[in-house]
Amino acid sequence: FILDLAVRGKLVEQDPADEPAAELLKRIQAEKARLVKVGRSRKERSLSSLEGDRLPFATPLGWEWVRIRQITSDRGQIVPDKPFTYIDVTAINKEMGFIADAKVLTAAEAPSRARKLVFSGDVLYSCVRPYLLNIAIVHNDIEPAPIASTAFAVLNGFGLVESRYLWIVLRSPFFVECVEEKMRGQAYPAINDSDFAILPLPLPPLAEQHRIVAKVDE
């Protein structure tokens, strides 16, 4: 219930002095373009905007509805060639949202799913059996450098989207429902990358994101 209030803009008050989410979205797009230009990110396919009767619910003034990959990006994949910290689904403390039990492996021990690059501040979302809510924030720099399972979607918010706010949205009832509509498979239901990319996300101003996170934690 708390998470539902949070993502609907009903948990904390809005401040007219906050930079609107529309401006924040422009800064995110500019940062995405910069990273592509310097070769630190690949160009992503453009996503259509959410509008009108396609919006899940009304949000406060200053918020924007976006598709999740409009404000986040994956970091790509790598084949391990040296010892690394492997993050798989079993390493997640899903109740608290952090990495609890990651193992250090050699390159020779690397499973075929050990491919996804992750950095401090990223959010990991398990796309396999997503209803289990295996979602975590990479809170600290991990040594040796971590590599995550391909079961995860990696969400890099460019330092412009609060990681903890993303965690709140991903666990919220409305988002769980959105994912369940897109799941495929019987034994191991999953959502694929293209379906995940277009899921809707309510984006508040960055200052309000911080207030929401503080109130949820409280």
C-alpha cells in the first residue's frame, strides 16, 4: 500500500519549486546521447511516448509518464576473462533490496549466464519469474568487479534517477501487474528485453524522488 501511494504521488507533498520531470527527462536524454557519442553506450531504438488513454493512472503536476528504457539503460555484456563477483538470483536479499551473497568465481568457473556488466548504483531486476520480486540495488563498489546473470535487466539511471525510487516502482502493485501481462512461458515465466523496455513508469522530479525514498524508508 505504501509503495502504491509512493508511485501515485500521494505519499509526500509536491513542491512547485522542484525542477519538473520533463526537464529531468531532457537531461537524461542528453546524457544518453553523450555516452553514445563517446562510445560508452550503444544507441538504443527510439521508444514511442505514452499518452492519453494509455496512461495507467493520473499523476501530479510536474511528473511525467515514461517508458522504463527512456530513463535507464543496460550496460552491455562481457565474457569473463579473470576472477569476478558473480551476481545471480540467489545472491539477492529481495526483502531489503541489496546483494547479500555473491560469489567470487574464476573465468574458468563462469556459467554461461554470467555476462551482464553492472556498477555501483545500478538496479537489478530479475526478468525470470519476476513475480518473486528478486530486485536489488548494487549499493557499493564490489571487488573483484561484478558480473550479473542474464536473468537480470540492469537499470543504469545515469545518476539522474534515484536507484531506490526505481526499486520502489519495480516492487509496486501497478508495475507487478504490468509485468504479469507481458510474461511468457509456463515452468519459468519471464519477460523479454523488448517487452520490459516499453513498460510504463511514473517519473517524479528528482527532488521529489528523494523525498519519496526518505518517506518509504521511514
